[in-house]
Amino acid sequence: MRAAVRRFLAAHNIVDSADTVAVACSGGADSLALAAATVHCAGRLGLAVHGLVVDHQLQPGSAVVAQTAAETLRRLGCTATRVLQTTVDGPGGPEAAARRARYAALREAAPAGVLVLLGHTLDDQAETVLLGLGRGSGPRSVAGMRELDPPWGRPFLGMRRAVTATACAALGLAPWADPHNADPRFQRVRLRTEVLPLLEEVLAGGVAQALARTAGQLQEDLDVLDGQACGLLAAARLGPHSDPGSDVADLDVAVLAQAPAALRRRVLRRWLLDAGVAELTDAHLRAADDLIGRWSGQGALRLPGALELVRAQGRLHVSG
């Protein structure tokens, strides 16, 4: 664990660019192990470690669990520790809602510019890849989680979950066993306890590692394509439309039409997100690309957030 944290801090020049890191801790084995390893390494590198504990308030006694985790972080040597209470609500089911609430609370609580380390392991990565495959979410989803995705850092993405449990036992730490992690109502629990074990049996082992390896390969490909898309977006930008309520540059259809559709959709995704269009789907992007690659005079495309994408006079424009 300590080697993984040292490698992560060195690989991403964390010590040269910051004097503090934060660790998100639920009290479970993965995040406790990460906190212990980070405090150990940081002390030798002159880094301060802040502990952040999120209380989702989803279960009776959650406040006690959070306070216990915070006390453990203090004993381990975190220089500052906070418990963050959050409310879980909104669309997408309890798993998605809890994830949104957790990330929002951590993002708000972390000091400006401070990297927040998360205890995701190789097993979590494998589950994420399977979820992306099952949902048909495209390569960006199947590529899973990145080791460094500011403000988030994941030093344990190459480590199996069993190692963190063994490490906690060796350190005399008593992790909290979240009942939700054994509840079959949740998709990740069934992937973890039913789907992945079956795949391991049928494919004679190594499935989790193979899925994580696939994620890494896709991330490399995406980095190349995203770089190309960034250049194409810059080349296609025009001045703002005459619409006085818009400050988003229009796009030149002629420039985009020369590029492959897969690259155009990446450009459209980035541009539409910057324009304030939320919850974009593959269907939205393909319909938007039809305004370039399959243009036949069609009308405006309705997008989430009461926005419209319009093609006129060789330009693409977002209006609200």
C-alpha cells in the first residue's frame, strides 16, 4: 500500500506542486488502508494530510460511524479531520444519488487546489467497466476511473480489495462493514458477489485484472482522440452568434464536415457541455452530428435544459 501511494505521489509530481493532500474515508477497509498509507508516506515527504469523512445519513447510527472513522483518522496522524453531512436525493436511484452527494460534499470541503485521494481498488475498476459495458455507455464509460482525475486521485487502482483488508488487520485497524455493500438490491453488490465470481469461474480466472487492463488501454486511446478533438474544436470555433443572450461561440459546419463522425461527436460533446447542456446521451450526440453529416434542412434539435441546437448559414448555434 505504501509503495502504491509513493509511486502515485511521485508519478504525478504531487509533492512538487502541493503541500497538502486530502483522503476521503468511509471507515471501510479500502479508505482506512489508504489513509494509513498516505499518512505514513506524507510524513516523510513533508505533506499534510486532511481526512474527510462523508456521512450520507442513510442508515441509523451513521453519525456514530462517521465520528468513529474521524477519530481513527486523527489517531493515524491526519493533521485535520472533518465529518461532512450530506443529503442523498435526486434521480438515478440510491447508488447514483449517494455518489453525487458524496462527490459534491468532498469537492466543496476540500481546500482549494488540494487533491482528494479515494480508496478505489482494481476490483472497483472491474465493476465500473462491467457496468459501462452492460449499459452500452460507450468507450468513455468502459474506460472506467482514472488514477488522476483532478481533484480526485486513486493510488490503489492497481491493487486488489483483499490487500486492503489484510493491511488493516496487520495495522490493527477495525474497518466498518457497510451493510449496503452486501445488499443485493444494489447493482454493484450483485456484480461483486454474483457476476464477477461467475466470470472468473467460466473464464478460468484473471477477469478483474483483464477488465482493469482494458480500462487502461481505452484511456490511452481516449487521450489521443480527445487531443485531436480539442484541436478540431479550436479550428471550428466562430465568433458568437447574433443572439444577444449567447456568449458561446458558434461552430463552422464546413470545418467539422471534413472530420470523421466519431471525432465530430467528441467535439460536439465538449462544445455542448460548455454551452450548458447537461445529461447528454449518445442519441443526442448522434442527432446533433446529423446536422453536419446528414444535413437535409432539418429543424432545430431539442436538447436537455430547454436548449436547442440550430444549423443556419453554415453555423451550429445553441439557443435557449
